[in-house]
Amino acid sequence: MNQLIGEINKIIPGARLVGGSVRDYLLGMDPHDFDFCTQHKPDEIELLVKSSGKRTYTAGRRFGTIGFRHDGKFIEVTTYRNEVYDKKRQPDVEFISSIEEDLSRRDFTMNAIAYDGQDYIDPFNGVDDIDARIIRAVGDPTRRFKEDPLRMLRAVRFLAQLDFKIEEKTYRSIKKNANLILSISKERWMQELDKMLVSDNVAKGLSVLADSGLLKFIIPELALQIGYGQNGDCQELDLFEHTIKVVEKTDNDRELRWAALLHDIGKPFVRTENSAGRNDYTFHDLIGAELVDGIAKRLKWSNEMSKNVEMLVRHHLKDDSPLREANSASR
């Protein structure tokens, strides 16, 4: 990483690695993104990159970001900036000269660190929080979440991906402001939910998604399972606890994990009591498939994904269902 930082600095003097790239580096993970920040304005960045003989990508120019490829990696360099959010939560960008001010606008302390190859700029003690595996909002968490409510869902996603915990004040603010997630587009929800569902700690993520109150705004049909006593199979678990176990035991594939999450979505809607006084859920698979269709439309799934997940839920009780083994193992 230090070699890469040095090479980028030959193109853009003073550029620093920043954000999730630094976090992943500190965790010993291969960064997926290579984000740099600099005092140079976008026009200056573009000129410096072109002077090195490289092609620039300027789709993010209005946000101060210029992209280019270097040694097989896609690099994004962004001018130090401040963001002021309007009533529609669209940021107005102001370019600034202070890296500390730039870092102060970021979501979590673990993402508010810059690194120049030798020294860390860490005004919010993000390195300590990474060492302690803590997700902590930068500054006032309520302000951060009101600026962009998706950050609440990102916190849960990071928790599941990194096996971190959410700092108490930050978590209280998520619980208090969970309803604000409704102002965010479903496409942005899906980016976070997909990453969470295929994470190694998906059970932890789903538990916190429910406990935080976010789930009841995102998939209210699924939230009905929380605390729902089954009085039948797997009666030692409530229905949502059973669902979490099925997801956890299902192969790490996006559509399979979504089907596992929604496989019993129909149960609260069909429950009857049999002659032995036990709950009966006949046809919950069929009703569940119909509910999946509505959820898919609401979450803006592709037609292909909607069809595949609906089919998996409809047939999850069959012997050849890819969910069958996980379902049986979770009773």
C-alpha cells in the first residue's frame, strides 16, 4: 500500500489515502476501493492526471472526484470538501483546504482517517475504534443520520461484514431515528442489504436490524416474525430467530439468502389451530410466494431476481429445495 501511495503522490503531490481504504488496510484486508483526498481542485487533479499520460473519468466532478486507472487499480481522487444537506438530503458541495474539516463530514470514525504512507491523520480516534472493533458516528450521531439516514443501515452492514459492535450513543440514535430510513431510495437500501446478507456475520446483522427498529420500516412483513411464538415446529425459537438460523446455514449466495430470509414470510398470515391445539401453517409457502412478489416490487428487484426468489420460497418445503437442509437444521 505504501508503494501505491508513493506512486499516486508522484502524479498528485500531497494526495492521501482516505476512508474505507485506510480502514481495510488497518484491518489487514485487501481494499476494494482506492480513494484519495487532496487539496487540489478537480480541474487541477484532472490536469495532473492527464499530464502523467492517463485517461481521466469525470462523472463525479461536481462532487470533486476525478478517477483514473493505475497499475490495474481504479483510483478516485477527491478534493477536500464540506457538504451541506438540503431538505431533500442532497448535498451541496463546498471545496475547502482543511483535511480535518473534510474528515469531520464522514459517517463513522473508522472511515474518517487519512494516511500518507507514513503518518495517519486521525482527529476522531478512528484507529483506536478499529482496534476496539467499534462503529462510532463522527461527532453528533443524530446529525450524521439526519444528513443521510442510509448511514444507519450502513452501520448494521458494517457490523455484519466486519464483526464490529455499534457504540452505545450511536446505537441509541439509530433506534430513535430509524423511521428516517423511509426517506431513502429502495435502490440504496438494497446495496446495503445485499452486502449484509452475504456477510459472514449475517445472523448478528439481522438481529441488530430487528432490534434497532430498522427492519419494521424496511420489510414490515418480516418484522411480524419478531417474538412470534410458533407453538409447533422449532417452538423453542420465535419465528424470526428460526429465520435467522436458516439464513445463516444457507449457502452464501445472494438470491438463496434472500429466499432463506423470506421463506416463512407467509406464516403469520395463514396460522390456524389444529385439533391438538398446535399451530397449523398449511399453504404458508404459497402465500409467502405472493408476499415475496409484493416485497420485490417495493424493493425494486429485477424481474429475474424476483422470479427466482419467489420460486425458491414457493417450493422451500420440497425435498429437492436448496433451502430444505438449512431449514431442517434450524429446527
